[in-house]
Amino acid sequence: MERGVEPYGSEQRQKDFEREDAYLRAQKKVKSLVGFYWHLASYVIVNIFIILLIVTNGGRFWSFGTFATAFFWGIGLFFHFIGVFGPDFLFGKDWEQRKIREYMDKDKDSYNRFE
């Protein structure tokens, strides 16, 4: 076989590999999303149940204990959210590049003023 010539079908195998790799990444992302949504649903249900128990048993509603579970669990839920959706969700995918370009343009403009 000549050097540099690919064997028959290797291009197809490469495409199949890339397709399977894309499928596995998508499957992992979907599992992460499902896990987050189950976490969110259990957070809402459990905290509603806790608040209803406190209200029906005559407990003080506006106390730290009423909201402590929701607060601390909410911190964990927030980090789960960031883990699933990533920091790009808050700023957008190109936010960092746009800001870099913006500051470079400002710097260029201020530099050109002194010429």
C-alpha cells in the first residue's frame, strides 16, 4: 500500500466514529439535564412539604428553621445548575471574546488619540 493513501472505507469509519462520539456526548448531556430536573423537582416538593408541616403544626413561619433547608439546598442546586448548564448560560458563549474585543478597541482608540 502506498504511503499517504488511506485504506478503503477509513473515511466512512471516521464518520461513524464521529457520529457515535457525538451521540455519546449528547446522551451524557441529556442524562445530566434529567438529573438536574429531578433534583429541582425534589427540591420544590420537599420544601413545599416542610413549609406546609410548619404552618399546619403552628410553628413560627418567619424563622430561620423554616427556610434553612431551602437556602442551603438551594446553594447546592445552584452549583448543580452551573455544572449542567455551565457558566456560558449566564454570560453567553461569546461573552468573553466580545469583552476582549471591546477592551482592545477601547485601548486602540485611546492609543490612536495620542498619535
